Amino acid sequence: MYSRIIGTGSYLPERILTNTDLEQIVDTSDEWIRTRTGIEKRHVANDGETTCDLAEKASRAAIDAADIDVKNIDLIIVATTTPDVIFPSTACLLQQRLNIHGCPAFDIQAVCTGFIYALSVVDQFIRNSSAKCALVVGSETLTRILDWEDRSTCVLFGDGAGAVILEASETPGILSSHIHADGEYQELLKVPAGISSDYDLVKAGKAFIKMQGNEVFKVAVNTLGRIVDETLMANEMNKEDIDWLVPHQANTRIISATAKKLDMSMDKVVLTVDQHGNTSAASVPLALDVAIKDGRIKRNDTLLLEAFGGGFTWGSVLMKY
């Protein structure tokens, strides 16, 4: 039994922040941002627009694409770093919005790798017959935890949500998933405050993303290279067997390095970071939905999904679409 995607959806807030707009806010330039990240613009949630709002719109689009009754959904997982509230989970809030009752619903926090972690968990539920139809969402309002005076981080991130419906199927879907973490690198990318640690920063409105960019880049490139080898080896596949790379959209240089590892032309890489920025757990499902909706990804194509995020966390999913 496989976990197979039967519908995808996404949502981006209406408000757009271009690099030119950022030039008016912080000491940066369009050329600097494009050269180092590949980003041209990002979407920003409006005041009062929450992570669950974004998740709901992406979920309804995925449900419509799958053409299913919401009553069929028996598992909901939301990957997010920016939940609406501490509790209940965003997944429970989403469950109520969709008028679904009784099935398990919970959040996963693995930052940018969250959606990959969530797919891995869902796959276990479906393979052992604990679920038959699952809704998996990556949704973020990362701009709420940005320091708009820190040009090394505020130019990178955006808001958005992506969702998929997976169901149990005898037709191949997820072939394997591989997830990892190493807390040794926690200081390189983090929000240095929370409820039980340095809460004064939270109260002062200073709980912002902090990143040591050069160090993160080096570890990310090496780690994603290893996950490619691990995934191919586990499935006894060759690089040329991969039809599409659907990577976490953090930086075009990191994505290019992963494509090079696969000897893959950038024409076979789904690239949305230029339009969305880094939307953390939402970036992979957003990119997946874009490429499915525009017809690039077709049924039975072999996809490699991969991500790297704070923690550090990293992982991959190999699947047949």
C-alpha cells in the first residue's frame, strides 16, 4: 500500500513586497538581493490574516482538486513554525474550519523541513492502515518574526501555504522518505526566545529570526548532497531516473548545487523562490502545486522533494506523482 497524492492546492497573500519596496525599508538593493538569493518578491500576510487562514484556503483548493468529501479525511497534519496560538494546534483550528470531527489533527515543527517530515509521518500512518485519506499542509506567516532592520534576514522570507491530499493506493506514490536532525547546529539559525526561555524578548517584540548565513549555506549544500545519495541508494535508482527536483525554496545557489549533484538541468528543477521567497514549511508544497497546475509535472513522473531547515533538520521524499 502506498500514500499517493490525489490533489494539491496553495494560497499566497494578496500583499506583495518587492525588492524595490525593501530598498525603502532597509539598507539593501534589488541587485544585491537577486544576486545572492534569486528572490525578486515575496508575499506578506495582511494584518489579522493568520497561518490558519492561509492553510484553510490552500486546503480547500487541494480538497477541490482531489474531488473528495471532507468526511473522507481521517488525518490532518499542519507543518508550521508560526502557529496562530500556542494551543490549540493550527491543525485543530483548521479541522474546525473544515467541519471535520474526530480524526487526529496535530502540528509538526521542523521549520523549513516541516512538510517533508509531515509527509514521512503520513506515509507511516497510511502504510500501517491507521489512515486512508490525509490532509497535509505547510503554512507560514514568517514575516511576523522578522526584524525589518536586519537586511541579512528580512529580504529572504515570505508568507504562504501549500496543501496536499494523500490517500491509500495500490498505485505507487511515496516510495521512500528520509528525515534527519542535528541540534549541534542550533545556533546558526534560530529565534532566540520563546515561552520558557528569554520570554522578555517575546514581550518586547524582539523574538526575531537570527541567522549566520555563510555557515548555514555551507552545511545546507553538504547535507542536501548526502540526502540525494541516501535517497537514490535506498531505492536502487540512478540520477537519471528522477524526472523533477522539487526543493525547498531558500536560495537559488543552494538549489543549483543540489541540481548539480543530480546532474540535472535547471529546466527539471521547480523554482519558485524568485516569486515567493523562502516560505519555510510552505515552500515545497507551494512549488509542487505550481508545477502540477501549470502542467510541468505529470502523472507517474518521479519526483524528489527535499528540504533543509533550522534545527538543523533535513529530509527528502521520493515519490511517483
